Amino acid sequence: MVVKRSGVTEPFSRTKVINGVRKACQGRPVTEDALALLGQRVEEAVRASGSAEVAAHDVGLAILGPLRELDLVAYLRFASVYKAFDSLEDFEAAIAELREVTRRPTADAGDAEGAGNGESGSAGGEEAVAGRTEEGGGPGGTAQLSQPARAAD
């Protein structure tokens, strides 16, 4: 269950996550498959918390990391609403942070679990998604998220 700011609870909705992210991705080269995968990863992260209830704020944090990896412009759009940017300085700080993160060398390619982790600052502690690939990506670009490993039933 997701606890909204008003205190109302509702079931987690992957569709609601995807629809919100789709708005940020409007006009960007992001496929429906990539949105579906992002929604799946957010749901997995929320369920992995082990809590019966999760704050809507935490769902937003779970979206930011994978979205940043998927498309930097869409990330900035989503973050500007989610984090309530109200000045040019807020955008400048977020852009400076994105530039810094994209300049950092990632962990060893064989260590997908550690790729992109260790960010700090105003990003709000969002988690990086393991197993991503950056095909054709770059500063301001897009990246393809690989399929998550499936646990044996």
C-alpha cells in the first residue's frame, strides 16, 4: 500500500508510475518497453523494502534513479516537479549534479551491482539500477535498461 501525503492509502500501481513518467518522457526517445521496464523496476524496489506500507515520497525516490539512467532530460523534468523546483538555481544545481554524475567513472563493468552507486547531495538518495547498459547514451542522452534477472520459482 502507498501512503499519500493526505494520509490516504491506496494499492501500489505500476500503471500510475508509468503514466507519470510517460509525461516526463513526452517528446523524448523513450520506448513503451523502456517505460514498462522502469515501472517493473520501481515496483520491485518498493516491494523489496519489505514494508506493508510505503510513503508516496519513497515511490518518487524509487522512480528518480532508474529515470535518470533512462533519459536525463526526462529525469530533470520529473525531478523539477517531484522536488518542487521554484527557481533557476534549483535547475542549475540539478544540472550541475547530473554533469558531475555523468563524468564519474562507473564501477567495473563486471560489477553491475555497483554501477552508478555512491551519489550524494541534493538528488535525494535515489538508488541506481543494477544491470543497465548505456547504448548510445551520453550527457543528455538516453540509455537502455537491461532486463532484470528473474528469480527461479
